[in-house]
Amino acid sequence: MANFLLTYHGGKMPESPDEGAKVMAAWAAWFEQLGGAVVDGGNPISQARALSPDGSVMDATTFPSGYSVISADSMDAAVEASRGCPVLADGAVVVVSETFNAM
């Protein structure tokens, strides 16, 4: 089994408490469907900074809107599992990246 980083790009935040509750219910249902494959449910990302090789820091102009980490037998299996991700319904894109232990 390998771990896969799912980064979410785009989408929108819920506009009301009722909409927020529906979104959270969709996430809970998806995580339940994934079961033990959920390594880290993740969180939304609200801001980011970019650090350059020269040490300068600036606000990042592009960054993911959130992330999760799942485990799967293969990239194809991770992509298939990601098809149920709730952000897709809000117009976001899910990027699936395989990670590996380097240390």
C-alpha cells in the first residue's frame, strides 16, 4: 500500500450554515466509504506563502484549497477512490500524487 496526497484546487466555501452542514455530511459519508484508507482527512487551506531560494518570502499566487491523504494499492485505485470526493461537486479539481518514504 502506498500513500497518496490529494490536493484540491478551486471550489467554493459554503455560503450558509445549512449548506455547510450538507458539505460536512458529504465529507463524512466519503470518509466512511473510504474507511481505513483515510490516513489524514486533511483540511482546507486559507493562505500560503512562497519562499524563494534567495530567502525572500511572498504571498503565494496559487495554492491548493485543501488536502487529504489516503492509502491505496495503486495510482489507479487512488484515482478511483478520489472520484467520490465532495469537492468535485463544487467545481474543484483533485490532483492525486503518490508519496514515498525518503527518510
